[in-house]
Amino acid sequence: MIELKNVAKSFAGTQVLQPTSLKLTPGKCTVLIGPSGCGKSTILRLMIGLILPDEGEVYFDGQVLTAKNLLTFRRRMGYVIQDGGLFPHLSARDNTSLLARHLGWDKSKANSRVEELADLTRLPKVALDKFPAQLSGGQRQRVGIMRALMLDPAVILLDEPMGALDPLVRYDLQEDLRKIFQTLHKTVVIVTHDMGEAGFFGDEVLLLGGGRIVQRGTLDDLIKTPSDEFVSRFVRSQR
Ligand code: ADP
Ligand code: MG
């Protein structure tokens, strides 16, 4: 499982993340929440090795992530970003199966996995041969989730997955996602700035501010026993 040990990160001389340690709980959903610009996406990118830390180490199943081995590890992590992050010139089917095909899966094996994932994410089969621009926002995000699940990752990390969706579409996708995570018993990390979403998904919530984890607990803990003024202001700002 993923663990950060004293991980720090700066961009252009500004420390975005102070030395931070955290360990994901297998099979649980951890939510990273906090105001815009507080470093949520940075932590997620560090977890999957899209960026490397300035200080400290990121571990996956007890092994340190390095520039050399990170591609191997990344195959065991599913990553979902806002609006799906799909390749515009590939169909939903090809977006989903691209990596598996690259790794040598034959066409029929890849296709049957894609169809299975379409059932799981409730993407209509007719959508599989459409391009991202021909899909609705909710469908694009379902394809993004299919792509992340294609290789049956040990952990799935989602960066504001509902960010681009209108409320009703968001509601349906939230319900479906929670069912999927429960069915598959995945370890999940979700980044959001929305407390409703944090409460909906999070077994545990980490509130970030000023480049560090300010409070860690259930959403109820944050609401009822905020550790400081920042936490109580953040909670109140969302009611
Ligand atoms: P969040 O996801 O919480 O909104 P981010 O992790 O994206 O925040 O960014 C945290 C801070 O780091 C922001 O001030 C952002 O501008 C800065 N930042 C993030 N990535 C980069 C980068 N690649 N280069 C320069 N600054 C960056
Ligand atoms: Mg972000």
C-alpha cells in the first residue's frame, strides 16, 4: 500500500508541501480535502510518482518509488482526473484498453474486459465506439474510471472526479462509484474541496491547509471537534 514518509515538495522556491507522513488504510477510502491551492493534487501526484518528492520517500508495498521503478508501480494504481482526461482522438473503447494492449493483451481479451467494465460503470455499450467529444460529461468520467480499473489496480486515486459535472449527473455518479468501490474492495483516495462528497465517500478525511495535514479523522470529528480555528472556519464555510 502507499505510504509517504516525511515527503516535502516545493515549486519555484515555494514549499507547497511541508514534510508530511501518511499511510493509506487498505480497503478504505481516504479523502483529501482543503481549499483550492492547498496541495491536494500535489499529494496525489506524489503518490503515483507523476512527480518525485524533494525530501522524504514514497513507498508502494514497502518499496521506495524511484524514477527507475515508478512505471511498474503505476500500473498497479488507477488515476482519474476531472473530466476523465481522455485522449480526444481515441474511442471510449480504445481509451480504456490502450495500456492493456500496449502491455500485450490480445484484442478479444481487452474487449471483453472493456465490456465488463462498461457494465460495472453503467456506461451504455453504444458509447464504447464514440469519441470523448461525443459523450456526455458523466459518460466521459465513467470511461475515465473504466480506464483506471482496466488492469485491476490495487489502489485507485481520483482527483476531483465530480468537478466538471452538474448536480444530478454528479449525484448518479457518486452513487455508482461508491457501489463500485464497495463491490471491488478497493483502496481509494479521493481529492475534493466539497465536504458533502468527503462525507459521502470518506472512511477517513484528511484536511489540508498551509502545506500540511491539519486534521485527520472522520468528517464528524472535523465538524464536532475541529482541532483549530482553520478547521472550524473551513467547516463553517461549507454549510
Ligand atoms: P490543490 O489541488 O489543492 O488545488 P495543487 O496541489 O494543485 O493544489 O497546488 C498547490 C500549489 O502548488 C498551488 O499554489 C499551485 O499553483 C502550485 N503548483 C502545483 N503544481 C505546480 C507546478 N508543476 N509548478 C509550479 N507550481 C505548481
Ligand atoms: Mg487540485
